[in-house]
Amino acid sequence: MLDSVLTTALVAEKICMVDRTELYTIQSPYITDPTTTVSGLTGTYAIDDYTITLSTLTVAEEFKVANHVYQFEQLINNFDLFSDLALAQARSIAISVDKFVLNSIGTDGTGSYTTPVGGFTTSGNLQTILGALVSKVAGYQDTMNGMYLVVENTDIAGMLPAQGAAGFSFSDAALNNGFLTSMFGIDIYVVRTGTFVTETIGTKSVTMSGCRLFGLKNLCTYAAPRGIEVTEKETSGATGKEIATYCLAAAKVWAAKADATVKITLA
């Protein structure tokens, strides 16, 4: 218990709509936006064509981790190795899925913004950045779901001083309580350095190195059929048991609202 590791905060479930049913695919058809015309009193109208597009989320990624605990390891330790290892594996899976979802929706979103030079680590940029981000989604009805911003822990070096100088009651709260996780109506989430990457995760190629993420909540879907599962099994030729933890996952930015997920490039 004294040697428990610090656990990374999870964000994906706070910003996405989560589906834990056993659906392998989720379909969301959408149509092209109809256009209203305005004319004098004629009593007639023109009929326009429209297009139906089928957008589909398909579960294609499997996350898994397995270890073997030998009987002698369990006997000579005065705590439950099986339970401890199962929890550690579940944490590892959850962190991996969280990283996958954040990078996937950031890569697939069509919204984009490049910060002033220095990004979030330059205190003077913060209010300019937040104002520009809000302008990307202002006027949408879906803003009632809330806005989010995901940054890495190193960004706080510039954000915290900016909050402390933001003006009277807000700065007093920041100075007394530390980093505030809501500003300009945006919920701010912090992940660890190295969360945003450019690499291939499973079958998905993501391009988020040097980037951060902003958008409207609950417009992307994160699917995890049945959630995380844990199994224990005996292995031929070895004492003790093998512990395996695994889950299936997928993430989708729906095309009709893709511009409300914004990839922030740090300058």
C-alpha cells in the first residue's frame, strides 16, 4: 500500500459520450443541411436534392496486458499480489485507452487553431488562446453540453501565473486555491506529458505530437463494449496463476459535427 504508484488522471469519459453496450458498430446517418430561400409572395417553391451519408463507428482496437504470479511469490508476501496486480493492470488499460481516445478524436476533428508563439507556457497568451477557442464554437446550440480543453502538465507553468493575474475574484481564487480547472466557461483537464503523440496506436495512426485538444462535450463517442475484463487461469508447467486484463475500444468524431473538435497546434 505504501508503494502504490501515482495514478494518471483520466479524461476521455468526461468529454465523450460513452457507449458500453455490446454493439460492434454504431451508425449515425446524417443529411446535408437544407437551405432556406426568401422571396416575395409567390406561393411557389423549388425542391432541392439532399444527400444522406452513413457515418459508422466500428470497434477495432483491443487493449490487453497479462502477468503471471507464482505461488511462492504469493506465499512469501503479506499482501494480496493477485488483487494488487489486477488493479495495476486495470489502471494501465484505462490510461492506454484514454490516450488512444484523446489522440484519435484530436486527429479526426476538422477544427484547427495555432497558438501564438510560446503556446500555453507563455502566460500572456492564455486569454488570447481561450478567447479564440471559444469563438470557434460560439453560437452552436451544443455549447450547452459544455466546452473542454485538454493540456499537458507542463502547460500549467504558464497558465497558473496567468490565472493569478486574471483580475480580482478569479485571481484571488487562483492564488488561494491553486490552478483553477474552469476559465471562460471552459473545463480544463490536465494529462501527463507525452499523452499527445504522433504514432500508430493499434490500427490507428494519430498525429497529435506538439498539439492539444479543445471542443464541445458529448459530440464524440467512445465505445468500450463490456468495459474492462479480468481473468485468472492456471498455466501448465508453472505454479500460481496467470492474470490477464483486456478490453475493446473505439472512438469516433461524427462527421456532421467534426468542426467542433479542435486540434490546437502549439507555436
